[in-house]
Amino acid sequence: MTLLGTSDADITAAAQAIREGRLVAFPTETVYGLGSDAFNAHAIGRIFAAKKRPFFDPLIIHIAERSNLTKVADLDSLSLAVKEKIQLLCQELWPGPLTLILPKKDGIPLIATSGLSTVAVRFPSHPIAHKLIARSTGAIAAPSANRFACLSPTCAEHVQEQLEEAIDFIIDGGHSEIGLESTILDIRDGIPRILRPGGYPKEAIEALVGQTFSQSGDTNGISAPTAPGQLKSHYAPQAHLFVHSRVQMLNLTAFGEEQSAFLFFDASSAKIVSRTLKHSAILSEKGDTTEAAANLFSKLHDLDKSGVTAIHAELAPDTGLGPAINDRLNRASMK
Ligand code: TXA
Ligand code: MG
């Protein structure tokens, strides 16, 4: 594996590697992605192998221009009203942490979509991701750059720790600003459904489409086609993760504390614990869900590295990016 910087020459070399069918981990504003040419079935197969990801879990296709949407998705079969909503979402929320589920275009190999006739498409806002996509083939298939079901990477070091042996290049673009994955939205039949809560809170999407809808962070309530990525166990650290409400967190017994780490949502709950904890972290001092989301995976990585056998994490409030944080914590806690 070669570690690249963000110079023009490095991005050009990485884009060339993508065109040649190789794998490049790259920064996005959500988490790092592990990319290959979206039109090359063989290269996409290498992504599944590198991540040890089951073939039934489809990938997101990343584009860097709105006009490239029609190269990967086929909007013809959608009603005019749905097309208008999609156009509005693309206009207002792209580039950014929104992934849309759309009918697949033939040029996208079925291995990328796990045989589904739909494709997940995202237009990330990270400038390095833009350059890489634009200089390769205009569409990059990329899951998060972690081993399957493990913690998502928010910096190059996280990728290196998990995938060093299995991939060709990592572009080091510093820390991901948002820190958790994109919101996945299926609006094909006119009824918006969030298949995965993420970087855009549901309220932002509701305001735009003029409809309120339920947030479905779990498999209940999701109608066909199911999102294979809604697998119950996901985003997990090595240590066993336990999630708690604030009250439960404050009443946790001191038993086994040496081997346990505590992840508090904000400073006020951390302060109420009167004794000194050996391993603890706070997601956002002032209790801001956006800041907490940005810190979630990196704090979990750090606590995990301290060698504890259990991590006790406090759930976030149910506003802003709180539901997306809680979705990741709940999935990580289910073994
Ligand atoms: O922010 C993100 O979305 C990051 C960055 C790298 O862009 N990517 C990411 O990819 O989170 P991944 O592979 O870790 O998660 C993709 C999710 C999976 O849960 C997968 O099941 C779902 O998207 N997905 C992909 N294609 C789908 C489809 N056609 N229908 C329903 N769900 C789909
Ligand atoms: Mg992932």
C-alpha cells in the first residue's frame, strides 16, 4: 500500500490507478471510502475481497457532477412528480451527505448492486473526492474503507490499520468533517423513506420535499427492496459495546471499571460521575449533535485501542444528527 498526499500529481496518480482497476481509499466529508472504477466488475470484486464484505451488501456509486447521474441511474421509469423531487434534492443537497436509491443503468455491473435493479448514488462534497472521481471515469464505487462490520474510518490512519495489506493506495486528506455516513433515501415511489439515518438530518429533507416521514433506522418499517446494509450488527469496535440512556450511564456500577471505557455524550453527564475513570471520552463538550457525530468513530477507535473489553456509550438526544449517532451505536452494540 502506498500512502498519497493531496497534491495534484498524487491525485492524478490515484485516478490513473482507478482507471487501471486498482483500489484507492480516499477522503470524503462523511467517512473515508474504498474506491474502484464503478464500471469495472473485476475491480469492484476486489473491494468485496479487501473488506471481506459479503456480496449481498451493495455499494454506493459516487459521482462528481450532477450531469453524470444519468450515466449510472435510469430515471426514465420514474413519474414526473418523483423526477421533480429528485431534481430538487440533487439541486439543494448535492454535493453533500445524501445517497439516493434509483433505478440502475445497465453500465453499472450487477456486482456493485448485489444483483439489485436499483443503484445507490451519492455526490460527495469533499474537493479531493471530486478531483479523484473527475480524473478517473466519472463514477467510483465505494463503501466505507473499513473491514466489513467494523468501525468506519474518519482518517487515513484508521484505513491503514484495517486495510493496509489489502489495498493499493490511501489518499491522506485529514479528518472527515461530518464523521458518519450519508443519509440514504429511497423516494422512487413518491413516499420518502430513510433507509439509513446519516449526515443530513431527516428534518432537512422533509423541509425540502414538503412531506414529513418516519425515520427508519432499523429494518422494521422498511418495505421492499430491503437495504442489505441495514444488517443488525455493524460499525462494531473490538470491545463489546453497551448503550445506555443518560440515567443508566450515571448509575453504572464501578465493577470492572479498569477494563471498561465510558463514552459520554456531553460534558454535563461526564461531570456528574464523581469518581475518576481510567478510560473515558466525551463526544461533544457542549452537547452539539453535529460535533458529536464528527467525533463518534474516532473516539470509539481511540477507546478501542486502549485495550478495554467493554465500552459503555451514552445515547444522543433524538434531534439533529442524534438519530444517526444512535443508529450506529445500537448496531455496534448488537453482536
Ligand atoms: O457516506 C457514505 O455513504 C460512505 C462514503 C464512503 O460515501 N459510504 C458508505 O458506504 O457508507 P457503505 O458501503 O459502508 O454503506 C452503503 C450502504 C449499505 O448499507 C448498503 O446496503 C446500502 O448503502 N445500499 C447500497 N446500494 C443499495 C441499494 N441499491 N438499495 C438499498 N441500499 C443500498
Ligand atoms: Mg460501511
